Amino acid sequence: MQNLFDTNRNYVLGDPELELIGDRDKLAQWRHKGTGPAFYRLGRKIIYRGVDLNTWAEASRFDPGKEGRA
């Protein structure tokens, strides 16, 4: 798989790369509901690891050519 995020980088809220998966409000909703990518909460700071974002993106992948075929 081609990585969407740099696996050796940490992302914080406000980083423009996070807009690829959702805005700040959408990410907050996912954290509240316990869905979305894995994250760290350090005090009031939210940190996403690139490797976790890529894992989540791959798990969310939909291949319409494979759907419904045996």
C-alpha cells in the first residue's frame, strides 16, 4: 500500500495533512465516539502517529471491484 501519511512523523491538530481525513470537529467526534484513528492524549494535546493514520486508512479502504464477488 502507498502510505498517505509519513510513518515516521507525529501529527497534531491543526496540521494541514489531517484535513485529508476530516476537519477538527470530525476528528473530535470520532475521538468522543471511540472511532477513527488511534491517538495519544498528552494533557490537552492530541497526537496522531503517521503509522496509526496509515493503518486506519487501510482498514477503511473500500474496493468497489471486489464488493459482492465470491
